[in-house]
Amino acid sequence: MIVESILLVFFALVLDFVFGDPRNKFHPTAWIGSLIAKLTPYAKNSSKTFEKLGGVFIILISSGIVLSLIIFLDIGIKLITFGYMQIIISVIVGSILLKTTIAIKGMEKHAFAVITALEQNNISSARDNLSKIVKRNTKDLDKNHVYSGVLESISENTVDGITGPLFYFAILGLPGAFVYRVINTADSMIGYKTDIFKNIGWFGANCDKFLNYIPSRLTGFIMILSAMILGNNWRKSYEIMIRDGKKTSSPNAGYPMAAIAGALEAKFEKIDHYSLGDGDILFTKDHVKSVISIMKVTSILFCGIVSIPIICVLSYLGWWIHV
């Protein structure tokens, strides 16, 4: 069980590094997003209590459907395969499924869509592309604040799209990774403090805060180690993470972002919300390349330092037999 689980993590990372994300019509996370979008109108009501309960049911129904599909798939594999063939098929299918919960190459693709537009001096297109990966109004951002938004997004989404799913896979297997993805997707879609979503998205947003509490801090520390390996300023990374990690409205997002800001010896800024790091808000494409490298090294180190040891310990304790 230990070897199969570790192989599953390894192959999932390889698949993502090589192939990236499938098109939305073949992507389970996109299906989850579509399901949440379909359920959300039913939760809308003039009653605050109704909307909050509706938000709870959005998470429960979405998670229940996802878990049911995983269970049925597992039963199906066990019914039609035996012995070593069952192990091989389970690892292959599991690797593909786990891969769909992480987005290393996908994040890189989104980041470079913004950077390419900036290099072409198309600030309008850059702002539009940035709006797809950040929760902020991008229409009036200058070039350096667009760069800052990209760098912040890569930093924060290293948790949401990589280390978070890997952390919960290590504890709860594919069900853990996918329920995490349901909650994280719900937070990105309806976890806003606007009049429309503040009640409906309340439960998902708070679940997301709870689930990311440990992964975000672990990721921040591993980013410091990645900065050391890659020759960035790891001492500054540690200093800024400790100093500025709590400055964001989110209790979690500030840690990876501050760690990256320190590693770059730069300042990230979301206007009227927070400022992380020291120095000027002055960025180039090289900063983006550097952060993408940190993201990739962090992904690998997180597996080796966090996910695989957790799998080994829980397997030794017998937990992974049930997972």
C-alpha cells in the first residue's frame, strides 16, 4: 500500500509536469465548478439563514456526488481486475485522477498568458487574463501591479492548486484531495463578501480557511527552502514571511505570498488591501520565471518532505488500508 500510494503521487506530478490540464470538458475540477454553478441559484433567497444553509448544501451535495463517483470507480476496478493487474490499474487511474486536482503547468500557462500580453504592450489583454486568476478589480492596474497580481497568484495558488490537494491526499487519499478541491473551487466561485455571495459562500469560504491553515504555512516554509536551493534570498524570504504573513485578510494567503516577496527582495501590493515585502513594486518577466521555478521545486519538495512521510506513517498505523 505504501509503495502504490507513493507511486500514485509520483506519477500524478509527472503527468502534470508533462501534459498539464486537460480541456474543461474532460476535467473533473471543471465539472465540479459547473455543478456548483448549477446549484448556486437554488440557494439564493431573501432569508440570510436560508442562503447560509443553501451554501452548506452546495458543499455537501457536491462532495457527496464526487465521493460517490470515486467509490463506484473503486468498486468497479475491484470487480473487473485481480492481483497485480488490480494494483497497476488502480495506480494508473488514481494517478490520473490525482493529477486533475493539481495545476502546476496550468498555473504556468495562465501566468504566461498575462506576461505575453504585457510584452506585446497590450495592457488591456493582460488585465483581462489576470482577472481569470485573481480576486480583484484589474481594469485600472498599471503594468507593475499586473505583474504583482501574477506573482501573488502563483504564490497563493501553489497552496490551492498543488500542496493543498497533495496534503489531503496524504491523509485521506483521493476522497480527501477531491473534497478539498470541491471546497477550494466553491470558495473561488462563491466565497466573496458581496451582497450576492456573502451568505451563500460563507460555509465554503470558512471551510477553505480551515483546510488551508496547515498547508499554507508548511508551503511557506518549503518555499524558503526552495529559494535556498535556487539561489534566491532565503533569509529575506523567512524574515518577510514571519513579518508580513498575517497582513492579508485571509489568515492563510499571506504566508506563501510573503515568502515569495522576500525571496525576490521585492514588494507585492494589492491596492487598499495589503503590502508584502520591501523595496519597489518593479517587476519583469524574469521575476515570473523565478517564481514559477520556486513553485515547481516547492511542489517536488512538498511531496518528499510532507506528503510521502505522512503516507508512510499512516500506512504503518494501518490507516491507509481504509483510505
